[in-house]
Amino acid sequence: MSGATEAPTWPLFVDGAEHGAASGETFDVFAPESGALVGRAALGDARDISRAVTAARRAFAPWANLPPGGRERVLLACADAVERRGDRFLDLLIDESGSTITKARGEIAYTAQLFRAAAGEARRLYGDTFPNDVATRMSMVLREPLGVVGVISPFNAPLALLAKMVAFPLAAGNTVVAKPSEETPLIAIELARTLFEAGVPRGVLSVVTGFGAGAGSALTASHGLDAIVFTGSTATGVQIAIDAAPRMRRLQLELGGKNALLVLADVDIERAAQIAVAGAFAHGGQICMASSRIIVEDAVFAPFVAAFARRADALVVGNLRDEATAYGPLIHEGALRKVQAHVAGAIAGGARLAAGGRVVRGLIYAPTVLVEPPRDGDAWREETFGPVASVVAARNLDDAVSIANDSAYGLSAGVLTNDVARALTAARRIRAGSVHIGMHSFQSNTLAPIGGFGLSGIGRSGGKYSIDELTELKWVSLELGTTPFAEGGAL
Ligand code: NAD
């Protein structure tokens, strides 16, 4: 941990070089666990964004025109470089973002996997052909990169999410200007350095640190941008969609979730409770796919609640460098206040508190289980993004599915049962971007289509699905013979 006096000042990374922001200003980045100053980040604004976008536009044609094997080679080198610099990322993930050591190790390993998965996709920018209505004509469909992609990333998995939002656009031949969360700017600069050293050419990736209302909205509004890839809250996603609309640019939005975990009557109670605890409390619930709404069939409701609350109470929280720790602090005071407000509102509305409901110390909030919170309250309807799970009873499978679907969000879900027919019935009827059977709702995979229904966003990312989102299709047709043209404009 850096002491307050020796906290380093970090640069922007623009056009292959490190330098201060045009404003000459910095902002402080504090460790969520201790409150200590970790570093000072450069306060980027519209001027820095403009330089980065200009560089990305200049770098676009050479990067897009590399043979797929060229981009593949660079992205594979990026994966190796992330692994080589693992210790540095580990410290930053713990200090800057409040990750446990276990989550940080997993995130670094996953980041390397993401670059390898993206490297594979760089070779698979497949086009198409189709039969033309006119016999002497040929039609083909070419797949082309979009151009310059603006990436705006969140704090909760600051390395892996930014890496994913950079790696797949680069694989498709785009160039990127990224604006990371103001909570985790240093990790982003460290990643930019690492990728540049691994061979990502100058201008192909720039990172401008700063705030959403400054560098973020400047990026959204920037003239030279062709697409925006955003992961973050629904409120910000909506604002970005509004701001981006006049320029009609491609949007991929991965937003919030209020994810259901169905526990059906045939489950092994202890195993179900163990899975639910992992789904609800991993990284203190600061995960878009956290299992925050647990819907339990009547027959096992009481024993499930007892086992779930007992396991929640037993979680070790707090010390980030201890491998036994389940999770650490919330990211900032505002996040803690939101958690407290949701819990207080639920209790005032008649919820029973089966576990937690208190601050452990600093920004660390105890694993909290609310039983039967009001269905119109924030704890049930809104994303809490903290270690709070609500448990409600359902009469049967139909009832459980309809409770799950009574949400404006639709990111992911889990279904716990050993009955394949009931599991698949639920999976087909739940309105969410992913449904995991025998698992909780928080699952990642480099090749899976990640994204949501409703307020959880637009588009999918991962593997070939990212390539679909990050390329344009172009129909090219060719007249091979001498088919006469009807003058006067026949169809
Ligand atoms: P946030 O929306 O507060 O911030 C995300 C990013 O948007 C930050 O970089 C921020 O600076 C920027 N931003 C804020 N206002 C902006 C504006 N007006 N214009 C442009 N940029 C702006 O989200 P957060 O608190 O960092 O992250 C938590 C949220 O992210 C949760 O809602 C979580 O569910 C969501 N999330 C979703 C996924 C997914 O895959 N669906 C994954 C991780 C996190």
C-alpha cells in the first residue's frame, strides 16, 4: 500500500506515450479497505479524448489491414504480458479496487484467457455468400471493423472487464479509446502500458482517466467515434444511449442486474445454501450477475433460509490478503449508504433480517439475508450492488418463474434442481441473458454471449458474439455476364 506522502502520480496513456492531462490536474485514488491514498490519476477531459480519438483514427487503417494472424500474434503476446505482470496487477486490484487476493488472482488469470480467446476470434472474421436472384450475379457479405470504439468501463472487475472490452474490439480490427472507472484508473493505465509493451501499436489503444461527467461524456460525444462499448450501471447506460443517439453510433451496453436464483423443492438444502452464498456474496455482491433474489419453493423454504443464513453468518470478511476471506469493502461511502438504505427500507416494510444488517468496520458490510422484503421496495426491485440477498417463497415452479420475471432487469439467473425437465422449463421461460442450471447466476466464460434483456442492456459480448457486435456487414455484388438493365428502374 502506498503511503499518503509518497503516493505516485500516474499519467494518461495516449498515442503510445505517457503524459499528464491537458488540464494539468490530477485526482486522488483511495484504497477502499484502508482509506489510504493509492495514487493520483491524471484528470483527463475533452482535449485528451480528442487527441486519443485522433490517434485511434490514424492507427485504424494499418491495424484493420493487418492479416488476422498479425492481430492474433499481438493479442497472444498481450495474454503472456498480463501474466508476467501478475504481481503488479495483484497489488493494484487489492489496493485500488478492494478485491480479495483470491478474486484478484482469478481476475488476472481470466484476463489472460480473454486475450487468448480474442486472439482466436481475430482469425475468424467470416463473411458469407448467398444466391443472387439474378443468375449472372454473385453476392458476398464482407465483415469489416467498425472503426474507433469508445470503451467506458466500471470498477468492480476493473482489469478483466476493461480487458474484455478492449481485446475483442481489437481482434475485430477496431482501434480503442478507453475511459475506465474513476475508482480504478491506475489498473487501467497499468494495463495500457502492459499491452503497448506486448506489441499493441501506437494509437491502437489509448486510455484517458477521469470522471464520467468529464472524460466519459466527452468520449460519448466525440466526433471521431464509431461505436461505444459500455459496461456499468443502467442509469449511466441510459444516459450514454441518449448522448450517443444524435450520432447514430453502434452501442453495446452491459448494465445492471437483479438476478434470480430459483431453489426448487428437490434440492439438497446444504448444497443449495452453499451455492446461494457464493452467488450472493462473491466480491460482496458487487457483481452484475450476483444472485440477489433467491426464490425458494415452499416445501424447502424454512430449512433453506436457516441454512443460507447460517452460512452467510459464517463467512469471513475483511482482510483482503487472507485467502480465507470471502469479500472485503464496498467501493466507496455512497455504495455503503445505498446498501444501508435498501436494508432499512426492507426492514421498515416488514422483511425479517435473518443475517447481517450491520457494518463490520469501515466500508465492510456483513453478509445480509432479508426474508420476504416488500416486493415493491428497492431491496427487491433495484440493484443493491452489495452483500445483501433477499429470499422469498414460491408456491411452485410457475410461481417461481413469474416472480423471477417480475423485474425490469434480465441479466442472468440460476436454477437449482435435479429434475432436468423442470430445470429446462425454467431456463426456457426465465427472461434473462443467461440461465445456469445447478449453479448460481454469476458465471463467466470467454466464449459465452454475455448480456441482458430489458434494463440489463443491449447486445452480447464474448467470443464470436463480440465479433458480431463489433463489425459491420457489407453486401458486395458482382455482375458476371451481360444481363440487360431495365431502364426506368425495375426492382
Ligand atoms: P457506473 O455506471 O457508475 O460507471 C461506469 C462508467 O461510466 C465509469 O467509467 C464512469 O466514469 C462512466 N460514466 C459515468 N457517467 C457517465 C456519463 N454521463 N457519460 C459517460 N460515462 C459515464 O457503474 P459502476 O458503479 O462503475 O459499476 C457498477 C455497475 O456496473 C453495476 O450497475 C453493475 O451491474 C454494472 N456492471 C454490469 C456488467 C455486465 O456485464 N452487465 C458487468 C459489470 C458491472
